[in-house]
Amino acid sequence: MQARKYDLDGDYALKNREFDNGIAKLWQRNDLPECVAHYVSLIKRFNNPDKLTRYPGSPLITKQLLRDKDRLCYSNCIARNKVINRHSQQDKRISISHADG
């Protein structure tokens, strides 16, 4: 799991274009069930209002879903990820454990 935004116009994303059968199909729809519409609104936070160009990794989506009372602890190999560390430092709801299991 990596805390990054994937550029959907980059070579890697354009190679298989997996997003075409996923988030791209939902992007401009306004008839989505509430829970799916909420998911799309989370993804839109990482993009310009009219164009899908980035997709956040799971840790960034998870961070957006945390409520004030929630706590998230990354551990083991996740804790060694420099990007996760950088994105988590300023959020008191997120802690990082460098211990095993």
C-alpha cells in the first residue's frame, strides 16, 4: 500500500487503462447510489473539477474517511513508507508503529 496519487495520464496508467473500467465510468454520472457518489466525491478532491487526472492510493482515501474520533495505525512495512510518513505527520489521528506484529 502506498500513499500517493496515481497520474492517470502517465505512461503506467495509460498502458492498461484500468481506470476506464472503474472510476472513469463513474466520474460524470449524477445518478449514482449515495455511497458510490460519496466515493466519487472523495476522488474528485484530488482532481480538477472537470477532469479526472489523478487517483489517490488507498491510504489517502482512508485518511479522507477518518472522523475526528477515529484513529489509524500503520505498522510493519507500511510504517517504513516515506510517503505515508510524510502524509501522516501532521494528522494526530494517524500513528505509525515500527514494531513487528
